[in-house]
Amino acid sequence: MNSDPRLPHTQARPAALLATLWIVTLFISILPEITFRELTGGVPAWLFGAKVALLALAIILSFAWQAIRPIRQYFVVLLVLNLANWITGLIVQTPRWQTWFSGTSFTTLLAETQILRFGVALVMVATLWIIKRRRSAFFLVKGQLDAPAEPVRFLFDKPMPWTRFGAILCVAISLGTLAFLVIAGRPSLGTLLAVAPLLPFVLLFAVMNAFSEEMSYRAAPLATLHDEVGKGQALLVTAAFFGIWHYYGVPYGVIGVVMAGILGWLLGKSMLETKGFFWAWFIHFLQDVMIFSFMAIGSIVAGGG
């Protein structure tokens, strides 16, 4: 017999809960922006307001509609994330900010992006601290590095420690990313060597970006979902959200969405199974080192431009 008092809420009307979860998530993601931009060439000014209104409505409804009450904190996290990103958009338009980051070099452009993303991540940490009260409740701890990784169909059929599976993912994802970047960018040996003076910046930006994305787009939603909708749905929803967000990233387009989605699922799995941040951050960091190195030499750009 199941003794978890939360399960009756998620099992009473699972269709309503999951449908609301997916509809809100997809609308709050950048899928609407992608759709408008690809079909019309621009994004309507009212779209952000519509997202905020939908999230506010969902939070209000969660007090009256018992079926969606378990994911109220998830709606709050999404609302804070969208508002924080909106504020960064206002910051970059200020004259002082534009004076500080007026250059077009790799270090200037990446510094601007990473400072803003890191700021958003700190806002998410503060929000989660208020909601959860414990760092371990939103994975901001190292976690059990050798926790068992549950079997993944077509990969392995018996549990293995994350010290082994994590190492395998580090090598496979890093080499896969490197192969993609070499094929896409076709850099010469000389240009590859040119990244050496920029390596300290590459490492710093990779550290910041991996932390910011893992906290904002993985730890925050997972912390508010996995106990309420189950591990499977929580991983699928966060992987989809993370994948769509990379449509204009590196790699870009549908390929980028699929690759980032699969990566997001694996990194989310690491957080839930180790109950910590380390493997997700470290694997993401290694991949970002590859990507930022190629961006530093101008071999690739975000969005495929």
C-alpha cells in the first residue's frame, strides 16, 4: 500500500495535472517565439505579457483547483525565471550597460551573456531557498557521486555507479560535441592553437554557464516537480524545456533541440539519482569548454548565423 500522502492528488485526476503541466511548460518555453519568428520574422510584443498572465492565472487557479495544486511551486519558479530574464533584457538596454559592453570581441560578448545568466541563476537560488529552505532540496549540493544509476534502455540493463556512468557520459558527450564542432566549423590547426590565450576566459565562462543553466533550467524545475508528478514526467518535461531553449544555441535548429533534450534528460537523471549538482554541472562544463573554444576562434556562432 502506498503511504505517500501526495499521491492521491496526482492520481485523482492525472490527465488534468499532466495536461496542464505540459501546456503551460510549452507555452512558457521559447516555442512560441520560435514559431512566430520562423513564420512571420518577428515576435509580437504582447507575448511576454501573455506568458506572465498565464503563469499568474495558473498560480491563482492552483488555490482553487485541487488537481493542479501539487505543481504550484513549479509555476512560481517559471514565473520568477521569466521575470528575471525580462529584467536582464531591460538591463542590457541601459546606456551604462551598453558602455561597459560596447565591444564585439569574444570575451566582451560572452562576459555580458554570462554575467546576466549568472545573475538569473542567483535569483533562482534565492527563490528556491525561500521555497525549500534547504540546499539539498534543490540539489545545490555535491550529492552522492557513486549513487547507482538506474538502467537506461539501449544503453545498459543493470544499475551501475554514477562514478562509472558519469565518466562514460563525460567522454562520450565531450567527444561527440567535439566531432560535431569540427565537422561544422572545419577549423585549421592554426586557428585551434589560437584559442590558447583565451583559454582562461573559456574555462571561466564554461564554469558560469554550466552553473547558470543547470540551476535555472534543471535544478529549479526538477526540485518542484519530481515529488509531485514522478521521476519520469519530471525528466521529460525539464528535458523538453531545456531542449527547446537551445533552438538558437549551439548546435542550433531541430538538431540542437534533440541533442540538448537528450543531454537534459541525462543530466536531470544524474541530479535525481545522486541528489546533487556535481555530475550535471561537470558534464555540462566539459561540453561548454568545447563549444566556447570554437566560438573563441570564430569557427561557429550561436544560432548558426
